Amino acid sequence: MEQTYIMIKPDGVQRGLIGEIISRIEKRGLKISAMKLNVMSEESAKEHYKEHAEKPFFGTLIDYVISGPSVSMVVEGKDAITIMRAVNGATNPVNALPGTIRGDFAIETGRNVVHASDSPDSAKREISIHFKDSEITSYSKIDEVCLY
Ligand code: RTP
Ligand code: MG
């Protein structure tokens, strides 16, 4: 069982894609164990994307993710990290396959709708930036008996 951090970025919220994206996560068989909608603080955004701090697009990226409310989630299940990267599709939507979120709903890297942690270490780090332990719930889905 793995946990990953998922964000519906401000463009996804503004375009009314929250339900569509959550629905894809649920239908795939993954579980949402924490969720909130808020405007991310600049401090959290910079910490979240600190691996890109030296990149030329860093300032634009931070402005984008704090430009309006985003939806933060902890999503869990077997191979959740790898599966959610595949569900989101390639970073540049030009390369994202139809059927992925970015392949179906995005055309620009700078407005690519969603985020998903890229490794177990990133997932742990990102979840701790955006959620307190007490905000992450534990429950059984009706169809998960004996799956893992
Ligand atoms: P994310 O972290 O948001 O899930 O995206 P990712 O892993 O697929 O891509 P990453 O390399 O981590 O880039 C983070 C976000 O920065 C923006 N970006 N802009 N202008 C550019 O060349 C550029 N490259 C990346 C995108 O919003 C990307 O999702
Ligand atoms: Mg990334």
C-alpha cells in the first residue's frame, strides 16, 4: 500500500474539473484518504517545488500554483504513486496521451491541471508539507477486502 500527494492545480479548479479528476481517481480503484481546497501559501508552494528553485520557470510556477484555490489530496492504494503519474500523463501536455488527465484537458506545460508525487520520498515529503497526520483518515472501501 502506498500514499501519494495529488494536487488539482488552480487552472483545474477554475475550469470546473474537480469532479472529473476525483471521479477518475475513484474509478481507477484508489482511495482518497485526505482532501482540502485552499489557496496554497507561498511558503508551502516554494517548499513543495524546491527541487525546481534554480530553474528559469520557478517564479512563474510558484505564481501559478498560488494564483487561486487548489485541491490537495492524499491518495492511497497499491502502486498509487506510479499509477497516479500515469493517470496524470506527461508533464508537457503535447506529449500526454489521450485518456490521461493532461492528454484530455491540457495544452500547455504551464497550465497542466494536476500534480502527482514522483517517488516514495517525494510523496512522504509532500504529504507532510500539506497535511498534518491528524488530517489523514483511515477507512475501508467496500471493494478492498483482501486486496492488500
Ligand atoms: P508536477 O510536479 O507539477 O506534478 O509536474 P511533473 O512532475 O510532471 O513535472 P516537473 O518537472 O516536476 O515540473 C513541475 C511543474 O513545473 C511546470 N514546468 N514548467 N516552463 C517549463 O519548462 C516548465 N517545466 C515544468 C509545470 O507546471 C510542471 O508540472
Ligand atoms: Mg514534479
